Amino acid sequence: ETRRLTAPDIRARKNGEPIVSLTAYHTHTARLVDAVCDVILVGDSLGMVMHGLESTVPVTLDMMILQGLAVMRGSRHALVAIDMPFGSYEASREDAFRNSARVMKETGCGAIKLEGGRRMADTIRFLVERGIPVMAHIGLTPQSINVLGGFRAQGREEADWAAIEDDARAVAEAGAFAMVIEAVAEPLARKITAEVACPTIGIGASAACDGQVLVLEDMLGLTPRVPKFVKRYGDLGPGIAAAVEAYARDVRSRTFPGPDNVYAMKKPAG
Ligand code: KIV
Ligand code: NA
């Protein structure tokens, strides 16, 4: 059975088996993630993780399409959702459709993700009606960092709940097949998950959500600083450093390449 999971398959997981999701940006990490996950997210976090940018704001559509293609080549089971980058979908729903359609046509991915609650509801409806499955993203929305002034958890005061709940209801009613809820206090994430008809996929939003997502390099221990909501499931940094050191030692002592790593002549030379 090699049929890829679809947006409706993920939508049907509401109140069901938890949705397992991780990011991937490369073919070979996608292959490893695909063996286990339901959704692979090609996140615009690639700007920070792959390119060392300070935020996701500078990420371009071309960067997302290039990595989206790489991830599609490495996967065959999971639904691949690709982030729409800052500036590619906010100005108008027509803009959003043109750019989302380009992402889907050029990569073959099964869904796109965009940030925003009530302000994006019209656009989400417009896209879904025209054949583009949309994953919403509410709570902390990193593309708005310059307005928010910092990466801070949301909904930690009850006074802030109504606005975030309105965002959740708006994107669900607009037809999003799932929503990422980022860095939101546990009781609010629980309330939203109970209220909306589509699955919630939490990142820093507690086990009350219908699924979880993390940035792969964060959970593997490859990125230097991570938010509180990341659990380090691996510590690959020291392993890579040790391998690089061993290689350098072997090159300097001329013990690499050894006999196993060189081509012999078909006939003796001379
Ligand atoms: O860009 C990203 O990686 C994301 C999530 C982790 C949800 O949007
Ligand atoms: Na993102």
C-alpha cells in the first residue's frame, strides 16, 4: 500500500489516532521521516535552520519550492504540506491562489500552510473552493515577528483567549483541513481542540492537541538554541563533530583514503 495520505485523511483524524508530524527540507531526511510520520511539513523555518536567517521573514517562494521538491522525492507515504512564505499570500486571495497553485504544480505536494486566523479566513475559503488544501497556523505566527516584537507564548492571560479562539473558529469554518497551534497555553489549546471540527496540530501547545509537530533539526539536537517546547530526542551535534574530527585526523596522517577507498588499475601500471 503506497497511496499517499491526503488532506481528507488527516482531517478524518479528529478525535482519532494522534497525527504525527515533523519538518523536513531534504530528500534523505524526508525519507527517514516518511517511514513514521503522517504529515511532513516543509516549514519556512528552513530559513533559520538551513540558511542562518534571524527570522522566517526573508524566505522566498523559490526556496520553498526547491526544498519542497527535494522532500517529495524522498517521501511516498506522508502528506507533504509546504509553508507559504511571508509576502506570498497576504495581499490578496488572488495572489494567494496564484502562488499556492504554483507551489502545488511545481512540487506535487498535497497541501500548503499559511499563517493567520480571522484575517486569512476569506483567503482560506477561496483556496479550498479552488482545489488547494490549506493547513492554518494560529497562536504564535513567526512571520509576524516584527509586529509582535518577539517570539512569546500566546494566551497566557485569559483576556487574550477570545481573540485566539476566534482565530481558530474562523480558519476551521473557512475549510482548513487542520491547524497548527504554536506556543499557546495548555488550557487554551485544550479548549480550542474541543471546539473546532478540524484537527489541531500542536507545537508548544500541549498534548491536548490532535497531533504534534516539531522542527526535525531541533529535536535531533542539531540547532544551538531551542524554545522550551522542544524536547531533544537526539543529540546529533557531538556525533557529527566527532566524525569531522576523525576525518580531519585521517586526512592529515594520510590514513584516509585507505586501500578500500581507492580504484586499482585494471592492468598493472607501466
Ligand atoms: O516552519 C515551520 O517549521 C513551522 C512549524 C514547525 C509548525 O511552521
Ligand atoms: Na512555518
